[in-house]
Amino acid sequence: MKLNNIWGYGQLFGYSGLDGQNRYDNDFIGTLTKRKIEIRFELLEWVKVYFPTKGRVKFNAITGDMIDAGTEGGDFFITFSDMDTLVGYSPVLPKIIFEKKYSYRKSFDTDVYWNTFDAIAVLYKQEENGLYRFAIAHSTPAYTFAKEKVHEAIKADIEALRSARYDYYKKMPKCKNKKYERLYYKALSVQKVNVHTPAGNIPCMWTTPDRVPHRQMWLWDSVFHALAIVNYNKELAKDCIRSVLSQQRADGFIAAMMNPYSRGDETQPQVLAWGTWEIYKKTGDKEFLAYCADRLEKYLTWDKNNRDKNGNGLLEWLVEPEYTECKSGESGLDNSPRFEFDEDMDAMDFSAFQAQDSEYLSKIFAELGDLEKSREWAEYSDYIKTQMNTLLWDEEDGAYYDRLECGAFTKVLTPASFFPLMAGVPSPEQAEKMVKTLTNPELLWTTLPLATVSKNHPMYGTDMWRGGVWLNLNYFIIKGLYKYGYCELAEELKTKTLEAVNKWYKKTGVIYEFFDSRNEIYPYQCERKGKPTTPPDWRKQIHSISDFNWSSCFTLLFIQNELYLD
């Protein structure tokens, strides 16, 4: 078992909901800085915990909730004993560094710091072996709570906690590809740290794409998480779906973004029925399937009734022209050049997702014995596919395009033009033409495919959906290529994707949100709705996000060869 041992800026460090109660509000979540061994806790005003070890540090393991290392001065270990408390041992005393000045008081043997929002307490004792046993606690805002915590935590059984952290990974399914073993366990670590316990209106466990900076729960992200998690934690995978469905409005609408206390007013791509079906195939839980079925039907019906203004069976994303950097957050591809037309348009991907999820819903109803509803949703799926081939297919270019109100194609080529492969929309002859377009190195088949907009588009670069490479989109295309028998090409795309993820992981210890299509620059140097800062700092300008959950999930699926082929 080879755990991550690469120190790198931006890696998440926090208490997982899988180990006990954690918190959404003012979460005591840390990110590693470039300096070893320093963790910046992302409170309203950041607080750094730094251990000024001398000489070389050899890391045995760095996961989302522990750091185990050997230093020239002796062994080092740190982990969480609960959601607000760090414990461990070190050859040197920790230094606490604040973004802004905190009040300070020495209370007998305890250092306490506080401001209007937060308090930090530090307690340490030197052991016979010369190492310092320490406890560092956070509270909001009264420092007396933090002081009480460290006095209890200093007595923690650190070796038991250390064993528990390692045991979590020992119990995981074995890595199927030894070349990527360390990356595999890194992916599992990212998934673990991004788990939350029930809170507010969310009645079950739930997942977030990244506890820094997004923190919230998202619709399609949660499904992507479930597709990976079901392979080692079936109940958590079901909770990924249940948590989202629990936030459904009475009219069937499900928001793109939710948290324990509120939800947005935009939706997101329809992948819930797909995720539900795949979880059912892995678990055989008909009770879960029945719980989801009616909610999924209401959800897809809401999309059908509210996102097809012209009534032609094709769906249109909500477009918000005033938001120049995010004109269609609902699409999940928010700053894509596709949406620069500032008008409603029949969307190839929205329609393809609706067709695919309707087909999965048909399977769900058939499995539950409701053959009439199964037939209705299968017929509806077929109708969408017919309309897509009639109104969105461009024979000359060998691709599907969005269609403007005037009937013209947008001619903006992106991976979304090939999502219909996954949904089974094109004929074999159309698919053959699509593959020729897809693999044109002057368009989307870049050094690291697939660029999220064609290289000949004026907006092509490294920014998010304007040229960046995303694992979820590549997964969709790989699934579609397999569906139509282009297995070697699918494997080539999978291999190129996985090799790029591993390349940047080995350099930085991080699994990133998206990548440079030339595969040349560090992901945190990619633009993300603005130029990155030097050195990188998400508080100044959000870069390609570190330890991004859905990237870790698709990484795991690729390594384990879980492609969910129909």
C-alpha cells in the first residue's frame, strides 16, 4: 500500500465526516502551503500552524487527515482527534502565525489566541524520548472552549489514531494498476476528506467537490462522487444521491448548488438517474431504487416543462448575459464560449443528458415493475434523439451544435458536441464522422485531449471551459466511444488522461480540477476566470482547484477500469 508522500501546495487537510461529526459553518479545514511542514487553516482570517523542523524531511504518508514523517530531529505525526482539534508529536514546537493580529494570553501551561470570530489554544508536553506531544484546538469564538479541548485532547491515544488512519486505506479494494498505486490512494484520500455529516436541511451524509473554496453540495458533482464511492462504500454512495434528492422542491426542481441552509435557483445536467441506476446495479437495493424513482420522474418532468420554451423537444440552458464570466452556470460549463450568443438556444448537451437520463429512468421503472411508465420514458428518450438528429446534426462538420432561435448553428465546437455518443443519439454512420472530427489535432484532440473549445476559436486558452481539460467530459466521451465500438480510441483517451493526472500529481501531490490542454504548465498556473497569482493563493484568485473531488473520482474509475458501459 503506497500512500501519498509528496508535499505540495494546496492539498486539503481536514476532519472527515467518515470519522465523526464535522461542520459546514466555519469549518476548521486546512491547506498545505509550499513550506514544509506548514498548514494554513482557512478560517475567516487564516491561521497557519508551522513546525520548523531542521534538515531533510522524509514523508511516510500525507493524506487528507494525517501527516506522518521522519525528520533529522525525530519522528513527526499530526492528525485530527475531532473536527476542531489537532494532536500529534513533533521534535520541535509548533509556531502559530496569523493573517491579522489575535489577542493572546498565557493561561498556566496553555497558549490561547482569539479574535472576534475564532480562538486557538495550544498545549504541549515533552515526552521522555525528547519529542513534544501537542494539542491544538479551534473554537468559535470563546477561547475557554478551545482551552478545555486541548486539555482533553493532550491525553489522546495518538498511536491508536495513527493506526486508524492507516487502517482506513488497508480496508479499501486493492489497486488494479500498480503503475498508479500511489495516485489511487491519493484519490481515495481526496474523497474521504470531502465527506460531510448531516447538517441543517441535509438529513444524511453528503459530499462536496472541495472544502476549499466551494464547500457546498452540487448536483452533478454528487453523482460523480457516487459513481466512484459505490465501489468501496455503498451506503455513502447512496447518500450522495439521497442528499441531493432531499433538497428537491415540491414542483420537482433540483438546484445545481445546495448547502444545509439554502439552495440556488439554477439546475444542472441530468445525471441523477444514471447514477441511481449504476448504484442499484452494484447494490441490488430495490428500496433505494424505489425511493429515487418518483423523485427522478418529477425532476426530469420539471426540466421538460421548464427548459423547452419553443416546444420542439430540445432543451435550452438558462443563459444570463450580464454575467460575463459565467453566462450559464446551470450548464456546468459556465464560461464556455458556447454561451457568448446571449440568447436561448437548443442545447446539444442538455438535450443529450435528458435523453440519457430518461432512458435510465425507463430502466428503473421496468426494474420496479411499472412497465407503462418505463415505456413512456423510453418513447420520450427516443423522441429527443430524433429531434436532435433532425435539428442539431451538422452533416458537413460531423458534429452536433447548439441551435440559435433563428435556426442557425452556433458552430462552436466543444466536447459537448460529442456527448450524443454517450446517449446513443447518432447512427453508426454519424458516429464514424464524429470520430474523424473528434480526433482532428487542429480542433479538440490536443496534446492532452480534449480541449474544451476548438483550438481555432479565439477564446481558446487554459481557462476552465475555454480550453482546459476536464476528467468528467473525457469520461463521457470515452463511454460514448465504447458504446459505438471505438474501443482502442477510448483506451487511448483514457490513458492520455490518466498519464496527465499522474504527471502533475507526481510534481505537486495534488489532483486538480482541470488541466492545460498542451500539458505544459502547472494546473494552478492555468487561468480561471482571471489570471493566476504568483505565488498561487486561492484567496486572491481561484486557480484550478486542488484536491478536487470529482477529478479524484474519475481518476479512481480510470485506474480501476470502471467505465459503466451499457
